[in-house]
Amino acid sequence: MQKKSNEFVAIGLMLFALFFGAGNLIFPVFMGQNAGINVTWATLGFLITGVGLPFAGVLAVCYSGDDLQNLASRVAPWYGVAFTVLLYLTIGPFFAIPRTATVSYEIAVAPLLGPEAKSIGLYVFAFVFFALSWWLAITPGKMVSRIGKIITPLLLIFLVILIGASLMNPMGIPQAPTDNYATPVGAAVQGFLDGYNTMDALAALVFGVIVVQSVKMFGKTTHEEITYSCLRAGLISTFIMALIYGSLSFLGASSVQAIGIQENGAPVLVQAAQFYFGQSGSIILGGIVILACLTTSVGLIASCAAYFNLLLPRVNHVLWATVFSFVSFGIALFGLSTIISASIPVLMFLYPLTIVLILLALTGKLHGGAHSIYAWTIGLTVIPSLYAGFHTAGIALGGVDAFMASLPFAHYDMAWISFSVVGFIVGLVVSKIKG
């Protein structure tokens, strides 16, 4: 049935709700604290990977007509499975799901506890959080979606009030930037890398299928109609997220004078809420964040369980949900800062591969989408991506370090660009030779 032409607004708001997680709020404010007077440059870099790349990822899925595994399988069937499994584990039990519990704890509970009680407090909170997440993930019903429809607007309203207060009455002026943000170009590049932490570009390759299904429900059937509706819906989500990230970056940059540079973004939000609204403000923020993170946790556990159940049907989704809840609980006990630090090497490996896959999918009509182009481009990109993961983890590789450091863009942790370009050219030549 053909429905009215403004369906892209509803789909855009749905896409925003999928991307908008309470955990993502901690990264722009922490970046803003470190960027200081160079916050504008850092924000521009952050918006490319934190907003622009997820938008491109959704478009890539809509434009290609494939889901994530089939899209990645253009490289090779085994690669499609391996890449999809690693991506689901990253946005699932290894990093993103544990982060929902630790962000909730750092914002809502930790400020109320003394230093000696924080460790045991995290253990108790994480156990209750994941026990409830597990129960909701395996229980059919609409409670989680209904909570999400209420909590997301509440969190957004509170953020608008908090951001408005920071704009009208800043806590201070931006201070000198830290080393990684010392120059405008350095700040922009570091902001680009900071955007990896949102993991939204990875999630976009999963969400794209949901967007396509939603567009089809509104009566769009042709490839052109679906792609155009996805484009307009994605612009809605992108615009809102860009406003929020930019405002939070400014909030972080203006907070250092009053509260100092914090260990991560969670205490920045808490102390900002206390600064403007007192203890009651931080309690309200904490309560909303707990519920927002809970709905995210439930959705991720259920999604990961559903995918692995399709991959290995002999293990039912309830058992997968149990495994993922247990693993997430164990990882959450390491704390938010440790989880963020541990995720960076993995993201440094995954993001170049994700960026290249998205670009190849979006430019398919220009290069023909030949198997050799996907195989050579991704195949060569794997090499610097692996190196970036090891290097970020602090693992020395001897002579390889010197070689990689000599490549273009290596100073900005983007040596993978050279490999990708060479791989694309080789793949293009091979495809022409094969006809």
C-alpha cells in the first residue's frame, strides 16, 4: 500500500533512535575536554566517522541490496562469515554490551559510592543489569520497545536542557589542548579516530537491513525508490546526531576549567549535570541512562543471539543469549576505562576494512563490482589493518614498524589508505584482463 511521502521522517527518527545510545554520549564530551581550543577541528573529524560513515554504511546496504554477510562475501564466502562474526562480537558481548552496563554504573551509581565500595558496587550492579537484560532478551513481548519509545525522548529532552544551559552559561572557556590535539590538523585526525569508539559505522551495516525493510513497508518497491528513501531518512538521523555530538563536544571543552580533565566522559556528564542542576540533576540523568542502556543491552543481546542462531541453528537463541549475557558480565567487571582501551586495537583493525567495504559498495556502478576488485582491495587492506591493531596494542614488530612508518598518512594512523588504493588498482586491472 502506498503511504504518504513523508515516511522518510519516521524512518529517519527510527534510525536516529537505533544509533542514539547513552554510551555514545561519553566520547564527544571527553574528546572536547582534551581538544580544548581546537575543539572545532576535533569535532569535524569526529563527525566524519561518528556520523558521516554510519550514514554511508546504511546507504551502502540500501544501495547494494545485500545484508552484511552477503555484502562482505563479495570478497570471499569465508570472509563474509568471518567479518560478520567479528563485527557482531565487537558490537555485542566483547565491547558494546559490557559498555552499556559500565556507562550506566559510572553515571548513575558510582558517584553515590565511596572509593572503597566502587569495586563491589560494580560487581553487584553488573550482575543485576545483565540478569535483567538476559531475561528481557529471551522473553517475547513489547515491554523493551515501549520503554525505548519513552526513555529515548526523555534522554534527548534532558540533553537539550543540559546543552542549552552549557551554551547560555558555560562552565568556563576552552583550555590548551592535550598532545594528540595540539594542532588543528592533529585535532581533526584524532577526532576522526575518536569517532571509531562509537562503533556506529559497524552497527550501520546491520541497521541498513532494518531501514530497507521499513522503507518497503511504506510501499517502496524499486531499487531507486528504496535508495532515495534511505538517503532522505539517513539525512534526518545524521543532522540530529551531528547537532548532539557538536554540542556535547563544546560542553566538554568548556568544562575543564571547572572540573578538570576526567578519566573518561561519564564523570564529565555527571559533574556537568551537578553543576547546572545540583544532585537531583545527576540522579535524573543516571536513572534515564540506566534505562536507555538497558534497552540497548537487550537489543544487542537479542540481535547477536538471532544471528548466531542462524549461523549455528543447533544452538538455540536462548542459549546464545545466555552465553552472551555471561560473557558481557565478565568483561564489564574490568570497568569502563579498561573496556574502552581494550576496544581501540580491535576498532583500528575493523574500521579500515569497514570503510573500504562501504566505499566499494557505494561505487559499485563505477567499477562494476567485480570479485577481483573486492578481493584485492580488502585483501591488501587487511595487512595494514592488522598492523594498526598490533601497533595500537603496543606490540612491537621490529622492521615492520619502520616500513609502515615510512608510508603516506602513517603519521595519522592511516597507512591503510596506500594499501587500499594499490589493491583497488590491481583488482581493477585484473577485472579488465578477465573481461
